[in-house]
Amino acid sequence: MNGRTVLARFPAGGPRGSWPAEEFAQARRVEGQPAEVVMDLMTDAFLVVVRGADAAE
């Protein structure tokens, strides 16, 4: 996926007021990984990804 590594996948239909993908990404950023949340329209899911060649580290 264009030099990205998917760290986690979360269904888009979560409970109202719940942001598990954002919370997971924030925890990864605290650990030093440049994680971000993107929407995968084909699977109707939020993906937490890191970009670049060093993403798998």
C-alpha cells in the first residue's frame, strides 16, 4: 500500500463516541512511531498505518 505498513485494523461501525483507531494510533505515537489513521473504503475499516521504508521497525 504505497510504502505503508498497517499496524491495526478497526471496523468503521464502532460505538458512538468511541475512537479505537485514533486511540491506538496515539499510543503508537507516544512510543515514537509516526502512526496515522486512514480510511479503507473497500473494507469499510479504519487502518492505523506508518509510512516509509522504516515502517516495519
